Amino acid sequence: MSSASQAEAPDSGVWEVTGEASMVGLGMRLGALLRPGDLVLLDGPLGAGKTTLTRGIAAGLGVPGPVTSPTFVLAREHAAPDGRAGLVHVDAYRLAGPDEVEDLDLGPAMAQAVTVVEWGVGAAEQLAEDRLELTLVPLDEDRREVRWAAVGERWKPDLSRVAGCGAR
């Protein structure tokens, strides 16, 4: 990407999503961009759609089976077929902070998978210098604003693709 086109690509933005199917679709488009070692941090109130978005990311990665909130187990690993990137799905809601996230010892699994951490903003940034941070903001019963920020060098070549994920 040339520096001129890079200057045009924002490193943050906002998507508006209406309904569960649209949230899953957004996740699928994001999942198609993600690769092993990527970290996605999700934030937002209860019921904002974090797990729904993660289900879409899993589908975009080709991860089969149900993806449910790991609230009570803290982390779930989901394998993908054909050697593709799997999914490590973490819920940091019940964790007291970054030290307890570190205690989960996710390093080996993260290298081979995409890691999505619900309630991760403020708790899991130390897991990777490069990451996507997504904040889900309920606008009403059905609509959500998804604020995104791409942090780190990994995302520079993909910024325009990330920005375009919400356009549907």
C-alpha cells in the first residue's frame, strides 16, 4: 500500500449494525481477515452482542460447532478444520485484571489461533502489541454501534479492508 493510500485509511472508525444477523455478518467479514496470532478485544455492556459477534468471527474462520460465552470456564478453544486458524474465546468479565488474564497461560494456543477476549479492554492489551479493539454500544433494542480501533503495525496493510467490514 502506498503512503498516500495509507494516509487515507483510518485506524479507527464506527460501524452501525442492525439485528443479530447483521452482527454475525460483521463478525464473518472480520473473521475472513484474521489470521493466527491475531488478538481481538471486545468491550460493551451485557447484552451488547459480544458473543454474537464472536460467533460470526468463528464462522468467518471456518470454526464449526456452537460458540457460546465462556463466562464460567473463562476460556474455550475451538479448532478449525484443514489446519486453518482456530479460535480462542476468552471472557475476562470475572477476572480481576491483567495478572489474572496472564494466569490463563494463553500463549501457546494464541500462536495457532485467533484470540477474542470479551471484556478485554483494560484487561488483556498486554497479550499482543497488535490488536483490534471493538466497543459495542447499544443504540436501541436492535441497533448497535461498533467502534473499532486497529492498534499496531500488523493492521496497516489491512486498514481499508477492516474499515470496509461494516459496509453491507
